[in-house]
Amino acid sequence: MKQVKSVYSAPPMHWVGDGFPVRSVFDYHHLGEALSPFLLLDYAAPTPFAPAARPRGVGAHPHRGFETVTLVFDGEVAHHDSTGQGGVIGPGDVQWMTAASGILHQEYHSDTFTAQGGLLHMVQLWVNLPAAHKMAPPGYQAITADCFPIVPLPAGAGTARVIAGSFCAAQGPAHTFSPLQVLDLHLPAGSQTQIDVQDGWTTLLVVLQGSMEINSSAHANAAQLVLFEPVGDQIAAAARSDTHALLLSGQPLGEPIAGHGPFVMNSRAEIMQAIDDFNHG
Ligand code: MN
């Protein structure tokens, strides 16, 4: 059994632009290589927005050296980038964006969502790239809701939607640059389950909604992170109430992390280069 190392509470909500009220459930500035290959997770709990005349969101900004993974549960997010590409991420969809050598993009509520209003509920996860791929060409995987296998957990303990990696013979559609697993878990109140995970991998459980007990030794509520010890190949979860959680597991990259704002590289010199490249277009 993987032992629970720590349970962390997210800091209070902050706004990203004027469209995304998020709590940073984890962040490499605080937890560093213990999260590797994951860097950061911002969670926007369900928030009502009134109809508006102008889309809310965040204007043009760069990224380099990692991937941003946007999971929308409710509402719609539109994106546009410097190469002219764009699209809408709707409920159940995932956008897996490889910023790699660099991308400049905008993230806004979609025109439809802006006009109609409604609940916005989403996650943005940052996944680090191995040094060998940090300067690869940028790319997108726009993965629609119907592409994800949904695996029923034994004894009616809920479901695991497989975003990336494999789980119980199901394969998630997202292509990744290092071995990792992203599972979107729905566990009904009172259910108990054991989940196989890789020995030696970083393993993080992010409770989005609800409340759960882990390994009968720890409990976690909404907007809390459970960080496990790398050793061990199973975790046990029991839902105290209807629970929505993400299980993130991955092989640690074992490379230095140097980050500044929207850039995550391996050295300070590479960060200075990224800032310089951005300033020179
Ligand atoms: Mn962005």
C-alpha cells in the first residue's frame, strides 16, 4: 500500500484574468520535485456567471517548456493562439496543449457561454516535459468527451474516466511525453475501492468535490491534495459523500526545475532565454 505522505489544503481562490476563479491545489513552487512530472493544478469550483456582452477570460500570454491540460466539466472555454488555431472546450472535453518551444494564446469563456451564462467548472493541470522535449514544436490534442473510456470500479464503487495512461485494460486517448496516468474519479457516498498504481511513481489525489478517507488513515475534503509516498502499488479510497476526484500518477522526471511565470525549464539561463525570446516576439 502506498502510504499517505501529506494532505494539503489549497490556498484561497484567486482570479485568472476576469474569467477563471481558481484555487491552486498544488504548485511546484511549494512542493517542487515531489510532484514531478506534474507542476500545478488550478481548480475552478462550479461558479455561476450571468450572461454578458463581452467574453471573460485571460488575454494573450505565453507558455514554454511544459503542457497545459484543460478539463472542462461545466461551461465552455474558447482558446485562440498566435498561429491562428483555436477551438472550444465543452463539458467532458479535454484540451491537452503541448506548449513546448513556445505558444502565445488567449483563454476566454466561449461566445455561447458568455451570451447564455451558466456554471463554469473546470481544472487546468500543468504537466512538465522531459528536457529532451521542452523545445519541440508546440501542438494540441483536442479530445472530445466521447473519446474517454469510463471504467466501472468493482462492487459499484463508482467510475474512473481514463484521460491518459492505462487503467484496468482501458487506455486513455491523450498522448504524453513521459509515462503517466490521469483518472477522473466519481465515487458515490459510502463506496470503497482499491486502485492499483505504479510502484515508484509520484501519486497525487486531488479531491474536487466531496470527502473521502484514504488507506483508513487520512481523510481529504474538497480542494485538498493527498500526496502519497512513491513506494507501494495500491491505494484504498472510501467516499464519505458523493466524491469527484482526480488521480494523477507519473514517473518522476528526475530533472531540475527552473520556473518563472508561464515558463518552466531546467535552468535559470533557459528561463532568461525564454523571457528574451518572448520580448523579441
Ligand atoms: Mn494559458
